[in-house]
Amino acid sequence: MNDAITAETGGRPAGCQPESDKIVLRIAILNGRAVSKTRLRQRWPLIFTLTLVAALGSGLIAGVFFAFSAFVMKSLAGLSPPEGMAAMQSINRVILRSSFMAVFLGTALLCVVALVCSFLQWREPGAAWLLAGGTLYLAGSFVVTIVFNVP
């Protein structure tokens, strides 16, 4: 591991870089190996972008789920049953034609691609995290929503 650190800094220990080299060295420990983040971005530029966009999509979906459970469902509970049913049916119609579906399905597709990439690049650092992230979104958000929440 020490060789990986000094190789990135031109033979100097990590704490002894000149002021101009401070931006160059950033070390990530992934799967027990030290790898510079710049090297990861150079090695996996598409996977890095895929992971970033999938993480942003997951965050957006989490925000929608939080908002829905925090105040939409509570607001619907305060309505009479016929009003609540009409409001929920309206929400269901609108959500099918909104950007929610693009983000929800797009993130699921990106997570499937991430799973495939994690298997194809299994020996690379970060592949296990890619597998875990894709699996958690697909199982926790996509499958649960499709199986239990879609009328």
C-alpha cells in the first residue's frame, strides 16, 4: 500500500508534496487497495458517470418517497374516504405522466447497468460497492414499489 501512495506522489511520502502537488493526490481505500480517485476516474470514466447519475436519481426518488410518506399520505388520511380515493386516483394519473416515471425507471435501468458492470469488472476496486448500490435500489425502491404499491 505504501508503494501505491509514493508512486502517485513521485516517490515522496504523501504528506511531503510541494504546494502545487496538493491537488494531485487523493487516496481512496476500496476493497483493501489504495487507489487514487483520479486514477479511478481515468480507468472507469463511464462507470464513474453512471454511478454519479444513479446516485442522484436514487436521491431524487428517496426525496419523493419521503415527501409522499411524510405529508401526502397524512393529508389523504384527513379526507373522507370518497375524497381520499378521488385524490389518490388523481395522483396516480398525474404521476404516470410526470418526470417521476423517467427518473424512477431511468435510475432502475442505470442500476441494472451498474450490476452488469460490477460483475464484468469484479476484480476492480469499487465493484462490490457498485453491486451493493444497484441491488439496494432495485430491491428496496423499484421492486417494493412495483410489487406492493402499484394498484
